Amino acid sequence: MRSERIIGLSLCRRLGISVVIVFCVSLSGFVSPAIGQSTGAAQGRILYNETSHTFRMDGGGVSYVFGVNQNGELQNLYWGQRLQSADPILPAHTNGGTSAFDLPVNATPQEFTGWGGGLVVVPDLKISFPDGNRDLVLHYVSHTIRDNTLTVSLKDISRDVAVDLIYRMDDETGVLARSARIENRTKLPFTIEQAFAATWNLGASNDYQLRYLTGRWAGEWNLQQMPLHPGKVVLESRRGSTGDEVNPWFAIERSSQPDQDVGEVWFGALGWSGSWQINVETDWQDRVRVTGGYTPFDFAYVLAPGESLEAPTFYGGYSNAGIGGASRLLHRFELDSIVPQAPHRRLRPVLYNSWEATGFDVNEAGQEALAEKAASIGGERFVMDDGWFGQRKDDHAGLGDWYVNPEKFPHGLKPLIDKVHALGMDFGLWVEPEMVNPNSELYRKHPDWVLNFTGRPRTEGRNQLVLNLARDDVRAYVYGFLDRLLSENDIAFLKWDYNRNWSEPGWAAAPLDEQKEVYVKYVQNLYSILTELREKHPHVEIESCSGGGARVDLGILRLTDEVWPSDNTDPFDRLSIQDGFTYAYAPGVMMAWVTDSPNWMNDRSTSLEYRFLSSMQGSLGIGANLNKWKPEDFATAKRLIAEYKAVRATVQNGELYRIISPALGSEYSATESVSRDAREAAIFAFLHSSQKGKPYPQLYPRGLDPEAVYSLHLQEGKLAEDTVPRASGDYWMHHGVNVSLRGDFQAAFFTLKQDAAQ
Ligand code: DGJ
């Protein structure tokens, strides 16, 4: 137990500044605030040591420590495995640098840097002042600790530029959320040219490995891995939104042979759905700095006196249980702290979506027929996709005109919605609110509402243009039609699509020096629309879709309940797509449809069982054309949906173990989801094709209680005949399970369940 005594109201003076706070003093010299102290089960806490002028945050199995050095800079001292309470923390001391070319300001692992004073590493903040000065040197001023949040205030050494660094560590996972608020307290406007949330520092090591996720349309979520050497790796989107080319997530391991469940991993993810940048910079002494926030490319934000700008939140975490442990921490954090209903998230319902069945050709009778069939197999939500509005017959027209198409739905949406409800499902609808087709009433009326540069071509993607959501009138229009849609119809779910990136990002109506603020204000308005809609229609759930997985990040996940990871629904491709996705995001937010065979993507034929098992590793949906199904398909689907519902809490909220990853080009792959109380595990195994008569590798489940007894229940596929029905967790984890899969595109699914009495 930490021993502490209240010493009352104290005034601490450092470097000519002061902070007022109520302190408790621990034996190790740390003072912690008596107000707003976290009461979380894992005892997260923020401690301030007045003597050494250091801050220590503990949460889950992680400690994060920094201090104010003799120059007034914030210097990182430690980030890693949780330290013992009484462990010494030495005061921060500026690193000396090694030559005139290597100034201390660059050698010191600072928490947040302004570009100035000889800084050559990536700065967090770069400002141009109206008098031509561009030098910015930020020093500690004061701090507050309130509601489990540490705010450290910095200020430029001569100008009234104030920066508040905000730190909030999750008690349970140790994931630390960091952001920076920049305020202009001078008398003149200045221009921010670069604004990041934070610098994450890792100590010198010559065996760091970087992992990140890359992709393209229908080929998202490829895990990349590379050793880090001196130099800079830039992960970035200049697309106006998160993008799928690179996802704003990284992980760094200290090992030349990274392992799924062993070894130290530092990871992070940005909470921003616009253009972004993460820099992973390895310096001349093998120290690593990771910085991130708005991409500085084409960035300029004018801050008038009294105004402030907050950088996107940058989340960072640490695991000593390998990359698998890192993703499990992130999943838990996302489900318990990020998504809108956290920590009491509703399990994802089994949904049916009409897109692959009907394309744009939707109408009342056709949708009702599909709804009947979806309900008959256990569907819980029926979603009508694209094609129901305006003059939408294909992707050339209609976006922007959000009235129900009278030929397709002569009586409006009500008859279909009533029918869906009568079938015991709730109703969802596809929208793409931020886009407009030039062939639409909206565009003909408001051609100035789209992103464009005056007098220049407007490049179309999928025959559509991007509405400039930064404009107040566009924001009002978009919010207005969505609010009306949700008020006039009993809609439980919106699939919010976004099918292109930006081009010609001009905003002619804004003052010249503010036009580049479109990158920030667009996304702020997107977030504010989502926030307001959710407040007014609290029962409505939302999926973030961007032609697949091009807008998945911790910013959009704060406001949406699930995401669509890829338009590629080939069940074999999906294994690696889903595997990559789960490095950064939880299976519980990953929508996965069962579609038709042969699949349109690769013309590959697979059994319905294989398709189901592939999708059952996430949040199950059905996207097949049920009109073409045979009676036996309905029976199979009904059985598998029931099996899924029985384990969905474990799959969606549990701990994911990659028993065999498909990322390494393996013809085998297997995942295991273990419920948080370790009472149940769901294991899915897949075979691409048998070769040379080789047997399927023995599977070794993980994360079970070694002493508890588990019964094995085979749901689909085949196990070796001598598989025992009951054994200890130790037995299953070390003896393993012999899945006897042979042939092409085979799959198995079994559960391990603790006996009820235990
Ligand atoms: C792209 C989405 O990813 C698809 O699922 C579908 O909704 C289409 N858009 C509709 O246009």
C-alpha cells in the first residue's frame, strides 16, 4: 500500500510560475492530487513529485513518466512496464548533445516541441508570426490534475503563445490519450503551419521494428513490417480523410524476431478522420520519436487573438505481451472507452444488407421479399443500401437529393419499415451525406457548395464531388436532411458511406488566409453533425463506411458503432483483411458479410459454411442474394446464425489470439476469441488447400485458465477421432487440438467451455 499524508493547499513555484493544487505526499516523494483521483479498479493515478519536478502516470500494466528539466523543457523519462510504487525517479536533465552539430535541444527526448531554438527533429508545433519571426521555444509554466486528467501548460519564452498538453491515462489498459491545445494570447493573429498532438519517445535501441497497415480499395489492411534505422518513416494521408493507403496506427517492437505474444511493444493511433501524418523518426543515436497530428502538407490555420486550436488526440500504449497483447489492449480500450456506447456497448445485431443482392435496383416489393428471407434465418436488422433516393438509378445521379424516390417507393419508406418491424427486425438505411452528383437538383442549385478552386476543373470520382462541409450552409443542409430522415422514419441504423477522396480542396468563400482551414473545419463539422444527431436520436446506431475501410480511425469510432473494413467480401481474402484490421481495431466493430459464391471479387467458389465461418470472426452480417438460395442454404444459414449468436459476446468483446496468422502467406489460418472471464473460447480454423497430403497443424489455444476444466464442442468441420471431450486449460493449451481439415477452402469451428459448476 502506498503511504501518503495530506499536506493541504500548497503553492509550488518553478521557473517563475505557479500552480495551486491540493497535494498528498507519498513515501517515494510523489505528490498526488486529493481531488478527482481515479477510483478505477486497476488503480490508475497521476502523481506529481514536487522535489524532482516529475510527473508519473500509472494505468493497467503501464507507467509513463516525464519531468521538467533545468531549461524548463518537458522531458520524457520512462514509458513502459509499470514500475513499483517506491521506484526512484530521477529529475530530468537536458541531454548534452555530442558536438556543435548536435544541440541539446535535439538530443533531449522532449514531450512536445516548438520549431525554434535550433530544433531539427520533427516539431510538434510550427508557427509563423506576422512580424516574420518563426522561432518558438516552449517551456513549462504550470499544471493541473483534475478528473484523472493532467494538463501541463507551456508557453513560448517571450510571446504569449500558450500550449496546454493534455494527458489522460486509461486505468485498465494504460492507454494514454494525449492532445495539445494551442492558444493565441498575443495581440495579433498568427499562422499555425504544423500542429501535432504529442511526441512519443523511445530510448536508444538498435533492434526496433516498425509495423503499420497499408491498403487500397478492396485490398485494405495489409500489415507491413520493417526494421528502423536512422532516418524518418512518414505515414500520411493527404486525401482529406483517413484513407486506406495507410491507417493512422503504428506499433514498434524491440526485437529482431517479433513474436505474437512475447516481447515489448509500443503502439499508437490517431483519433482524426481528416488528412493526418505520423512520423517515426530514428535519430543518430538510435532513439525513436513518434509525432503525429494534422498533416503539415498544405496546412495553414490562422489563430486570431483569443482563439485556440486543438490537435487530434494521439493514443499510445505499451504491452509486454507481444503484438498480440498490444492489439488486445487496444481492442479493450476501444470497446470500453472509445465507441459511443462504451463501456456498455450493445452487441452488434446480425444484419442483412441489400447491396450485393440488388445493387441500385431497390424497390418496395423487392426489399420486402429479401426482408422476409433475412428474418427467416435469424436476421435482426435489415439494411437497405444505395439506390432509394432522388433520381438514383446508378452512380451517375442522385447524391445530394435526399428524398425518397417516388417510383421505387410510391408510399414512402413506411410500408417497408413496418414490414421489417413486423418481421421482428429493426431497419437501417444507407446514406452518403457528404457527396453530390453533378447530375442532381442540389448541385444544379448550389454548384458553389463543393470543394473546388475557382475556374479550375472539378475532378470527379465515381461521378461525384465532395461537398464542402466546412461551410455553415452545407453543414446545416446535411444535418437538416439527416435529422428529418431520422425524425420522420423509424430508423435504427445508418450506414454512412463516403466513396471518394478529395481533389481541388479550395474554399473560395472563406477569407484568403483561412481557406486552408478547410482540412480542420470540415472534419470538425462532420464530428459535430454526428454528435448532434446522436444526441437527438440516441437509439440510432451508425456504421462508418468509406467504399470499404477508408475511414476507420479512433476519431470516427468515438461517434460510430461499427465500421465496414472492405468492399472485398471474398471469404478467403477476408481472412487476411480481417487479420490486418484486428492489429488496430476490435473484431466487435468489424462488420463482416456472408455473400454469394462464386464471389464477384476473385470468381472464387466456396461453401456456405466456409463463408459463414470467415465472417463469424467479427460482427456477422449477410449480404447474399437470398432470392437465389436453395432450401438447404436457408437451413445451413439458420444453424450457423444460431451458433454465432451463442458465441457472439465472446467474439465481439473477448480477447483475440492469432493462432496461425494468414498474413505470412500461410495456407492455414486460425483465430481464437476468449471471453474476458476465460470461461469460453471460440476457435475458427481455415485451410486454403491441402498439399502433398500434409496434415493440418496442431492448434494450441491460448488465454485459458490452466486449471479449469473445459469441454470441447465441435460446431462445424472435423476434429481427429481421438480428440478428448473434456480436459484442463493446460491440456488444451499445451497438448493442442487436432483439426482434421483436408481439401480446398475447408473450415472448422469449435468452442471450449468451462463446466458450469466451476
Ligand atoms: C460502397 C460501400 O462500401 C458498399 O458496401 C455499398 O454501400 C456501395 N458503396 C453503395 O454505393
